[in-house]
Amino acid sequence: MRLNPASEFLSLSLSIPLSPLSLSLYTSPPPSLSSPVSLSGSAIKRIPLLLNRRAAPFFSPSFTVIKFVDIHDTHGNLQRQQAVYFSAEMSYRGVGFGGADSPPSIQRETMTEIEGVPIISSVTQSWDQIRNFKARPDDVLIATYPKAGTTWMVEIVDCIMNDGDTERCKRSPTHDRAPFMELNPPKPFPSGLQQLASMASPRLVKTHLPVQLVPQSFWENDCKVIYVARNAKDNLVSYYHFQHMNQGLPETGSWEHYISSFLSGQVPWGSWFDHVIGWWESKAEHRVLYLFYEDLKEDPAREIERVARFLGKGLDQAVIDRITDHTSFSQMKENPMANYSTLPAFIFNQAVSPFMRKGTVGDWKQHFTVSQSERFDEEYRRRLAGTSLRFRTEL
Ligand code: PPS
């Protein structure tokens, strides 16, 4: 069975040599979609299914395939049809991912390095293609260190680009509206590059790459970049919880050990210090709007207006207010198109820690002991000494 999402359509190929067939397609979370399709004939069938992608986040399809067996009487007359259910192997973009009896799973990644930056191995595998990514002049790049407020900024920028039409911003999940450029997930999931290749302009592109690893074409095209930075301690706490719940990321080790890993930059996408400083300095050369998570928390409407201005959009106050409301933590936590609930639990196990976890400034105080905080601050002062970059760790 093959499921090929294409813009507003999904089409489905069946290669089950049985006839006639009826098929129901469900998506998670239920009961978002159920579209029974009847088939006759045999062999491979390709059925265009018109699906509302908002209602059908395509990462979690499940199928019930029913074969209707004809029951004849002794004279050969058709008496009734009996439904026989069977589990079929599912596939996405041509790659199978197990049937109903074998729930899919992924393995936690190991880390390698790209030009001295620790990163998950799958990124390294497609590094040549990522390096050669062809940015378009109207691409908007949202760059962040992981867990600094990427999803929040994607929602804000998508709303701005759609003139405050918040309903339109619910058309598909975050990872679909702003593909994660360097992500190369396990099959059957499409890579960021594959998603971007089929996306219409203007594209919203997400990256966690440090500035020196960003594909050159973004600079050649003078693309606009929005960078969001978050204070190191809250960023660390958020990343620690995320590495637990994201079944594809390496294990963290103990909390104590994780603080050391973070300080030495031995976490996926490398050193927080190098990342925030590198991007800070890049403002001198490139069109980078450098924002702080803490400022967004303090006065979201003010920061949304700054982003709108940077993108060349003049929005009136009512629109800014609507976007502010739509992108608040409480709204996004409940929005399935923004809270990553469309990803199955074998990837993001939100029972371990929700993606929209706390969304506050200062949660680090609930995690660090006094001595851990002192050790952290010492290294922090040393690393930030030579820059004008300053963060707030409480509001
Ligand atoms: S990722 O996986 O790197 O893309 O994660 P990212 O989106 O950068 O960061 C997730 C953290 O951002 C918080 N978040 C928000 N905070 C305030 N307001 C809004 N609207 C919002 N949306 C997301 C999210 O809760 C994560 O932070 P923690 O501290 O873990 O709660």
C-alpha cells in the first residue's frame, strides 16, 4: 500500500490482489478523518483521495482493509457479501512501516561531527545535499538553537505571512508549514530537503544549524533570517526534557551529566555558546533579525510587530492582537497543528514530556541546585565575556 501526499491531495495505491475491496483510512488523532473507499477489480489500484490536510495530518495514517467475499447459494446465486478484515502493511512514500501487528519504532541516534559541530548522524549522511541546498530569494529562514522557541516563531511568521488568517495557519502541522531543512528522519518520513523541494514559495525554512554551517545560497540570495535565542539555563532544561521524549535523539544521561554535556557542547547541534554568539555576530553581515525568547514572553505583541516590520508587512492592531492570541502558549498547547500531537508516540512520546511543556522564563530554578547553578554561571561568564550579548534568566 502506498500513500503519496501531494499538496492538498493524498493518493493511494493498493497492491493487494483481491477483489472487491473496501478500505477505510483513518488519521490520528481520531476522529479527524474516515473516508471509506470502495474498490472493485484487482491488482494495483491508484485512488485519488481528496483529503482535508488540516483534518488529516499525514504522519499517522492507519488502514483497515476489508475484503468482501461473495457468499453464493447452492444454485450459484449471490446471497450476500461477507466482510473479511485483514491487516496490511502500510507504507509512506513507497517505504513500508509494518502492519497492525508490528507497531513501528525508531532508534535513538548516535552523534557525529560536521566541521567540529556535534550533530545527529542522520544529518551527516545527507550533508552534501544540505550544503548545496538552493535557497530562493523569498525564503524566510527561522534559525534557532534547539528548544529556543522555534515552533513559536514558525507560528508567528506563518500568521504574519498569511495576514493574520489564523484559520489558514491551521492547514497543516508546524513541521509541514516550516520544514526542518537538515532533518533526515528514518523512513517512511520525508526529509526536510524533500519537503522543501515540493513546497511553493514563499517558503518558511527551519534550521538549527550554527551560522557557519548554513548553506551558502541563503547568503547569496540575501534571504531574511529570524534568529530566536533563549537564555542558556531554560534552554538546557527544555532540551533535557525534549531529548527524553524525542525517541530519535541520543539519551541524555543523568541531569548532572547533562549539565556538563551542555556546557562542553556535547549535545546535538553543538555548543549553545558558539551558536548564540555566532548568530549574534552574523547580524553585521546578513539580514538577521535577532530576537530573544524572554522578550517575546514579556511583550509578544511588540515582538510580533517587529517581526512583521522585518518581513515588510504592515499589520493593523487588530491583526497583531489576533496573532498574539493565536500564538500564546495556552492556545498553541491546545492546537494540534502546533503542538506536535500529529507525530506518533514512537517518535515524540508526549507521555514522557509534552512538546508544549511549560513555556516560561525561569523554570531552570526548579531544576538547578545552588552548586550546579554556580558551576554553570562560572563557565557562562567566561564564555560570554567577549561579547555584547546579554540574556535575562527571569522576568
Ligand atoms: S524545537 O524542537 O527545537 O523546534 O523546539 P522549540 O520550538 O524551539 O522550543 C520548544 C520550547 O518552546 C516553548 N514554546 C513556547 N513558549 C511560550 N509561548 C509559546 N507560544 C510557545 N510555543 C512553544 C515550548 O514550551 C518549549 O519550551 P519548554 O520550556 O520546554 O516548555
